[in-house]
Amino acid sequence: MQSPTLPPSLLRALRRVMRPLVRLMLRKGVTYTVFADLLKEVFVDVAEREFRLDDKVPSDSRISLLTGVHRKDVRRLRNESEASFAVLPQNITLGAQLVTAWTNSGPFCTSAGQALPLPRLASAGGDCSFDALVAKISTDIRARVVLDEWLRLGVVRLDEHDCVHLETQAFVPQKGFDEKAAYLGHNLHDHASAAVHNLSGEGQPFFERSVHYDALAPASVDTLREAVASEGMQTLLSFSRLAADLENLDLSTDEQRQRITIGLYFYTEPTDPDSPKTSP
């Protein structure tokens, strides 16, 4: 039975948030039973890490009381190997660093931040080659390995002159389910974390805004889609260049490091014919 103390508005919001995730799970064969087991693990982990009293590790009984998960399950989940909570897989973080260098650092880009086609080999392009770009970021991985992976993901293309062209202005794989799934977890986690923080009313709020209309014709939606893809990407690239410059300055300090995520998204679907026509 539903507790009368639970805010109905919160439950409605959670139900709406879950719909696209359930849609994805059903498409990929993740059943309710599998998801319920995963959810138990998350409930126990969050309670153990973030709901401590006087910084003391909570007992199994307290976690069971907080989460509603049976104490036997709490004990089992706490005794199992600790899950990995890496922000993004290494191949993605390396890819993001390489694309940032390609679009922000000479001699790999124009003064306006446009990535230049790069000769694949240093023997052909010297310091302005794909080999040199990879070596600038990491000497532990061969440029050929990166190139093969990026060709698989659709991040770059190779032309008839053996030059490498960047196909996107940010490291967003066009192919590769595992890589896309990693971004799903990263981006939705950070967006949800910002929204949850703002709902709590504690501390300085994060910037989290959107515009929404529900009476647009398909042609108008296409116009907006193209504008977001073009102008929105330029905005994100400007933030990326600023963050890269600031990070370089911060290397000389001993302050605690923090990570950031700045996002922009676009979504459309048919309007419910029974809903009222509104604008922001």
C-alpha cells in the first residue's frame, strides 16, 4: 500500500521519468525481475554511501529500514564484489581528449576551432598528422589502434589521400552500442543529479532549463532540429574551449579537482490531441 506521506507529485514525476527507461529495457530484453534485482543493488549502495549517521557505516538493519530491501538481501549485496562506478570507459575519455585537442590546439585546427584533415602518418604530415595528435595525448596507445576504433564508431573517415577527417565536433560515436550505453548512463545520471539537487533546495542550484512547445508543424520541428544541431554544437564547443583553457591553468594548483558536465538535448514526439496547447 502506498504511504500517504509520499508526495503524489514526486511519484508522478518518477513514473514519467521511468517510461523511456522501461521502453529501452523491454527492447533489450531486460525484464522486471532483472531490473528489480539491479534496483535493490542501487538502493543498498546509495543508502550505504550517502545516508550515514556521523559518518559511520550503517548496519544491515538500518539499510533495510531505509530502503525496504530485506535484510538478507542487504547482507548479500554488501558482501558481493563492489561494482565499478567509473564516470566513462577509458576509450571514451581518451576519445574526448583527442577530439578536444583536434578542435582546440594548433596545428590540428584552424583559428576558428575547425578540425583540419590530418595525414594519417607522421612520415607524411609531421607534427600535423593523426600520429602526432594521438602522441600529444598518450604515448601508451598506437595511433592505428585509435584510428581503427574510430572508423568502427563512425567518428572519423579516411579519404583517398590517406587523410583522416573528423566527422563530428565532439566525441559522440555514431555506432557502437556499448559506447552509446556509456553515454546514456553518464549524461542521464548527471542531468538527473542536477535536477534532484535543485529539487532538494540545498546549496547553490545548478543551471537546468528547457523550452517546450506543443503545437508545431513537422517542418517547423525540422527547422528547430537543424538550429539546435548547428548553433547548439557551437555553444557547447565554446564551453569546451573555455573549460580546456581553465583546466590548463588549474594544473599548477593543488586544489581538489572536480568534474563537470554541460549538456544540450533536443526531443520531439506527437502531441497528445487531448492536451492543452501551451508555450513556455
